[in-house]
Amino acid sequence: MIGRGRRQADRFHGDLFAAYVEQPDLSSEDRAMLERNLEAARTANAPLAILHGEDVVDAILAFASQNGITQIFVGHSQRSGFRQRFRPNPVERLILESGNIDIRVFPQADRSPAPDPIT
């Protein structure tokens, strides 16, 4: 996802930002994934913005508005739950509330390592 963002930014002579909304209750698995993504952002020379706010979607859209961002690339967990059946998840809300910002969703598949191929 970050590599795709870097290519898009280069193609259109734009800037690439990496941003996340700080969340204190991340599991160790989510924290490890975040660290991998932050390292990928550093490798892509993307300035990192640590956002704060009670509402993740509002924080992301405010940052995008303040920085003239026209495309947001977002990873989406494959998790589902009972609660999510009755209200939009954050990615769905981001799409619904983004206005003229293009939202590109990248599914985050199973987090476990892929099995070794059978030879």
C-alpha cells in the first residue's frame, strides 16, 4: 500500500504522507503491524503524521483537508463482529464522509505468515 502511494505521488508530482491516529489500546499484533507500516513509510521517505482525536475518521479527514490531500490509501482489516453489522466501520465512514477525496482501500489479509509452499 505504501509503495503504491509512493508511485502515485511520484507520478503526479505530489507529496506522500503517512499518518495514523494514535490509539492506546492496540494489541501486540496490531502494534507490530503498525511498526512494520511505519518502517515502510520511512523507507518510502514519507513524512509521518501522528494524529490525535477521539474519532479516527474525523482526525484523518481534518488532516487531509489541512494538507490538500486528494487521495487516501487505507488498509482494511478482514475482522468482523456483531457490532459492525449495525453501523458503518471506520473505512466505510471514511468513504461516506470523504467528499471529493479519493479513498483507495487495501485489504489487510490474514496476519499470520503464509505457509511454506508444498514442493
